[in-house]
Amino acid sequence: MKPVSHLDSYRRQVTAGAPPVPSLSAPWDARVARSDGYDLHLIHRWNQAPHVAAFARRAWTLQRWEQRLADHLAGDDVRPLLISWHGRPVIYSEVYRAARDVVASCYPARPHDLGLTVAVGELAMTDHGLVRSLLPRLTDALFEADPHCTRIVMYPDVRNMRAIRSFEAGGFVGTDEIMLPGKLSLLMICKR
């Protein structure tokens, strides 16, 4: 599908549907996470890990994760994803409509802007360049899946320098420090 004019993305009356699920090429694969069974337990365990919990602040109970995932799957705002590398799940990600997220109060969000969270679940898999390798492929796949999208945003905790360096290497540019509930974040943007 041919990308639309960037002017279309500025129209206030435009509304966007559910965020797309990206189609990634080998060695990567992305799929929508389920709200039960293996997926639920894996996502819950990863978010309990100190290296994730320190910055994501999602060390919630299993029941809260089950409800969150079920709500995401029933709605049109967020797509929870498990991203695999060589067939092994390594990253939990959420793709969401930034205009319908708390970050929209911090920058002039457009209806088709996408937001992205990325967390490497296993500590042993950090510092292997996974995020740096994934992000260009993931952003390309998201732009291809939503031709109206002109920007993808992330907002890591300003103290999470490991993530910020990985996001910069993956094509995101830090634009401003923003105050969000419970944390000071760096707004990072990747443009089409």
C-alpha cells in the first residue's frame, strides 16, 4: 500500500483503528500475546525480574497481568506482543496508539502515531544487541503496516541509559524530558 500524504496525518478529524501487528522477517517473529497460559506466566515472570521492574514498574500480580492483557486484547488501543529471536521468545512489547496514551499530553500527538515499549525479559539476553538489531526492522514493519503513521514514540525512564542507548542505535532520537505519572522520561521519536 502506498503511504498517504503526511498532511493526512495532521487532520484532527482522522481517527485511527487498532495498532497493527508487525510482520517481521527471520530471525525475528512477532505475535499477539495471549492473556492466559504460557504467555501470561512468561510476561508476568519477566516483569518481576529486577532489570525490568526497576524501570518498567510493572511488577504486578499474575491476576493484574491477566486482566491487563485481556483488556488490551478486547480493545483497540494496545497490542501486547511477544517477540521471538530464532524461535525463542525474548522481548515483551506493546504497540499502542500514542494519541490515546498518557504521552499525548506531552507532545502534539497525531491520530496515527504509534507508541512502543520494549523489554528484554531474560537478564542473560541483555547486552547482546537484540534491541538495536530489532528496532529498525520493527519500526519499518510498523510503518509498512500503517501507511498513515509518520511517527513512532517511546518514553524510557531518563535513568535507563542502557535502553536509551539501544533506542538511539535503533533509530530513535531523544527530543525532550517529560514528566509522566511516577517517572521522568525521555520522549524519543522515530520518523518515517
